Amino acid sequence: MTEETTATTGAPVVTSATPAAAAPDAHACCSDSHGAAHAMSVASALPVASDCCSSSTDCSKEGQPAAEEGPPVDDAALIDALREVIDPELMINIVDLGLVYSINHTDRKVNVEMTLTSPACPAGPQIIMQSKLALEKLNGVDIAEIKLTMSPPWTPARMTDEARDQLGIF
């Protein structure tokens, strides 16, 4: 099942999908959250799989608790978490700036497609990492992947009216 929500221009599209029958992965902690603890690509904020697990290894015995069960995260919580991420140069959150293009989530994994105000934005790595961390703090999210795109390029037209007012753009 897929749900898609759209709002005013510049608002991210949130898509959630729940597989009909997903078999639990015995080593999900190793391929997802446990692997992320070992290595991370700052440029793409994607976890790198770890080789810590074998068929006879139980990750919970290595000091890593198994993934918590709980209700799936809702769309509003994902957007609210990203609103906590502030562009350090403009002092406005990334959602109101229109930097977030889409949010897709399946089970306990969130994929965000976003951009920056310019390809050479010096705060880019910081914004990407803060976005990842803000989402992974949520109950119901084990891993967040941030994909940076420059197409379509960001323009001030993507900003909310409140953000434009704060910057004096009318």
C-alpha cells in the first residue's frame, strides 16, 4: 500500500509503503543500524554494510540491542523532525526553505531526497548529517538515508511564505 500526500508548492511529498508480507531478517541489525555504527559516508549520509555478522552471530550479544518494535512513524512526525534542521547561514529550517523534495518510508527505513540552496553550499555536509540524525531520533525509524540532488535546482519560489517573510523576500 502506498500513500502520497502533497501540500502547497515547495512542500515535500511523503510516501509510505508497507510490504504485504515481509519476512523478518535475522541479521537486520547488521545490514541496517549496526552497519551504520561502523562506517558512514558523510557526502551521501548512507550507511556502509558491516561484516560483523555471520550466520552464527547474534548482534544483540555484541552490545547492540535488536531493533525496537513499535508503531510506524507517521508523515507529520517525519516533516516535524526535519523542521528541526536549521540552515546555519539563513537560520531557517530546511522544510520551510523548500530543500526537502520527497520523504519515502517503508517499515523502519526513511529515504529523503533533498537539495541545497547552491551546489557549493559550505553547510551541505552539516545539513545532511543533521537531517539524518533528526530522523533517526524518532521512534519507529531505524535508519534514514539522505539523497542529495541538484535537479531540479532550488529556487526561492520553493520557500514557504513564512520563510520568505523572514528573509524579506516579497
